[in-house]
Amino acid sequence: MTLLARHMPKVLIINASARHDGETARTIDYIFGAMKDKKNTSIINLYEKDVRHYNYDNHHQDDDFLPIMDQILQSDVVVFATPVYWYSMSGRLKTFFDRFSDIIMEHKTIGRALKDKKCYLIANGYDINMPEDFQKPIQSTCQYFQMAYKGAFYYSVGQHQAVIDENECRKNAAEFGKQIYQD
Ligand SMILES: Cc1cc2nc3c(=O)[nH]c(=O)nc-3n(C[C@H](O)[C@H](O)[C@H](O)COP(=O)(O)O)c2cc1C
């Protein structure tokens, strides 16, 4: 069956970089290519959003967290794209994940509706490899909400030409992207 004949999943990419046009955006381009401009695929740049830190009073009803959650609920697949900042996910992504506490306390129906959504992680950093256990928090969070964690793709932006074949990396990125629509 061709890709077009299948049900095309709705894919939401959340870019958690500290800039909207940096290496994370470039990595998203390598993975999604022209797919990212299709109707069934959208990108949210957390950099442009107002997602405030979690607090124990859940006093954030008016920021962008719930509208973003609504977009996740309207999608089949959510892709978190983050740079590696100090061996971990970006602060913006961590702040976003902390707010998941709101959807288990205050907005429980949203938390429950995450069940069975597919989730992928895209990371990019200077080092050749993704830091050990980098996926763990995302993987465990998916498990908590009974989402299907489908895996990660890491793109190294460092100057490692001696050991990395750039063309091969881009080919692998495009393959990973294709897989997201076929899984
Ligand atoms: C605050 C900060 C911390 C970083 N920490 C790491 C790190 O721990 N490991 C790594 O491989 N690269 C690290 N880098 C490099 C970035 O991951 C890399 O340049 C990435 O491609 C940046 O993506 P962006 O342009 O979307 O921010 C760091 C960069 C910044 C700005």
C-alpha cells in the first residue's frame, strides 16, 4: 500500500529550542522535509509561547499550556524536538513537562485522553551521541500517561566529519520521518 493510500496520521511537532530557526529547526527539516508543510503536520515553537513554570496552586489558566495540550489531543502523533542543553532536554521542554502535573490534578480528562497517542523524540546536540538516558524522562512520562513511546532520533551538529558521514545522517533522518507516518 502506498503512503497516500493509508490513513495519514495528524502529526504535531513541538520545537523546544531557545530559537525558532536554529539547529533544532534544521533537524526537523531533515526529518520531515516537505511533509512538515502538509495539512496534517503542524509545528509549535515553544520559544514563541507563554508556558509558565508549574506552581502548586495550578494558577496558570490563561497561558498557552492548555491550548497546546488541546492541539496534542487533536493529533495522533506528538513529536518533541529538543536541543541537548547541558546533557538534558531544553529548559522549555522541561517546563512544559512539569506542567503535565496540571493535567493529572486539575484537568484530569486531558491527562486521560493522552492514552494511546504516539510519541517520538528528536534531539540534536554538538556531541556525536545523545547523552545516556536522555530519552528516559520522556519514555517514563509516556508510560505514565499510557502513550506509546516510539523512539528517538539524534542528529549531531558538531564538526565530526572524520567519523560522521553527513549524507548518511540526513538519509537516516528522512527515513525516520517517513517511519513516523507509517507506524
Ligand atoms: C545552553 C547550551 C547548552 C548546551 N549543552 C550541550 C550539551 O550538553 N551537549 C551537547 O552535545 N551540546 C550542547 N550544546 C550544543 C547544542 O545542543 C547544539 O548547538 C544544538 O544544535 C543547538 O540547537 P538550537 O540551535 O536549536 O538551540 C549546548 C548549547 C547551549 C546553547
